Amino acid sequence: MKKGKLFLAAVLALALASTGLAAKVFITIGSGSVTGVYYPVSSGIAKMINEYLSKEGIRANARSTGGSKYNVKAIDKNQLQAALAQNDVIYYAFNGLTETFKGHPIKTIRGVAALYPEFMHILARPGSGIKTIYDLKGKKVYVGDIGSGVEATTKQIFKAAGMSFDDLAQAVHGKAGQAVQLLQDGKIDALFYTVGAKSAAMQEATEIAHAYFVPLPLDIIQKLIDEFPYYTQVIIPPNTYKGQTVSVPTIGVKATFIVRKDLPEDVVYKIAKLLFVDKVDEFKKIHPALGTFFDVKKALDGMTIPLHPGAAKLYKELGIPIPDLAKPMP
């Protein structure tokens, strides 16, 4: 009887192995603050993976994190196997640039898709007297967490405008989730915040703190686009936020889906095909940012690191050209 049970277990193990179910792959997806766009998008991706790919041995969960910088470092340590991150931050990380990654390039990250633009929101509190970026001189301004992608972008904007943080009364650092509260409490005059459209944080800033937008001058936008490969000119459409009745010109980076390079090729291929082809309509319903902006034909626009081979396989099947920065590597 005992031998019979052992034999049956062995047969079942062989059957599972033949169907690919024996070795499960668990993927933890890093996101960002729960008030941002990364968290609902990552959670939606994990839900779809579990619903459609669990029978193939692939499961996932999403985790709220400190955002792009944290995510790439956590992938490098294998604390995360996938994440969302800004395309400028992954470019810095892969190439060992900025104070955060200088001398310590992170070569374990690979691209899957650029999902949607993240707008640089520049908001000022009522009564601050701020109408242009040059009016920020002598003000208290939230410029992002130390070493964050927001801080790096803000520094580049100031430099393009012929300014620096020294021109401010105070350059305020801290977690992104604290910035809106500081604005609401009158402890800062303005903030810089890179996030997808209609994020909960920016809705709170405009609806509760009654903040208003400060547009970026077109000449500054063009300087940034000319110098850096990851920026694009974007427009925040009218009525995206309460009280915002006109278009707001600014710069944007891309929210990018990335993975560890050692994830199996077939796993990444199945995930990419599920999200971007087979169930793309469901994928786009996860969040308005995806519904408005995601298009698989443009998923490599703004890809600043090499693709994972599994993602590259899908794009080749779809006949989508792979730009030089995105070409796969070992």
C-alpha cells in the first residue's frame, strides 16, 4: 500500500512537471505610495497574473514601496522581481549616474514596456503669488525626496531656467506622500511631483488644498528634451483636475514596467502577451492613465534600458521595431 502511494505521487509529480506546474514562479511587484498611480496599476497587474497565469505556475503580488529608486535597488537585491519605475531613474540606475547610482550601476534590471506618461506637476498654494517658475525664488518649495527621481528632474528644470536650489528660501525634501499635506498646511509655497494623471495625491492637492498649476515655459521644455533622452513635452489636458480649466505644458517621463533579468524568458513573455495583447482591454481598465495612454505599438517609446528577452520576443512577433537603447543584452 505504501509503495502504491509512492508510485502514485511520482506519477503525479511527472504529470505536473510535464504541464509546467511543478515549479511555481512567484513575482513580487514593487509600486509606490498608495496615493499614487503605481500602486493600483501594480495591484491590477498582479491580479491579472493570478487570474490568468496561475494555472501555468505563475503567481504575483504587489507591494507598496518608496517608488522608483527603491524599486530598482530592491530588484537588484532580489527583494522584488518586477516593478514600476520612471524611465529616467532606470536610465540613471543602469548607467550608474546621479549621486544615487554613481559608481554602482544596477545591471540586473530589464525593460518590459513603457506604460504611460508621468507628468511633472508644479503646483502652488493660493496666495503664494507664484505665476511662473521664476517666481519660486525666495519661496519654500518641495523638491522631492533626497536622491529621488523627482529631485533629479527638479534640479534639471532649475538649471535649464538658470536657477538652482540656492535661489529658494528653502528646498524642502521628504517623502512624496507628505508634500501635499505640507502645501495644505501652508508650510511650503509650491511643490514638484512626478506622477501619472489623476493621481489621488494631485487630486487632493487641487481639491482640498486648492493648489493651482504653474506651467513650464516652452524654451525650458525644449532645453530639457534636447539634453536628456528620457524627457518628452506633454500637456496636462484641461479639466484633468478640479479648477484646472486650461492646458498645462510640462515635461514627462514614462512609467515603465521592469523585471529582474534572471526571470525565465517564457514567464516574461506570457505576462507581456497577457497584458498587452490577449487581455489588453482589461489591462487598460486598471487605471485611467493606462486607458488613456497605453498602446502596445508605442510601448517602446521612452524605453531607456535593454529589454528582457521575453518582452523582446513579443515585440518581434508583433513587428514592433526595438530602438537601440532597448536592444536586449546578456
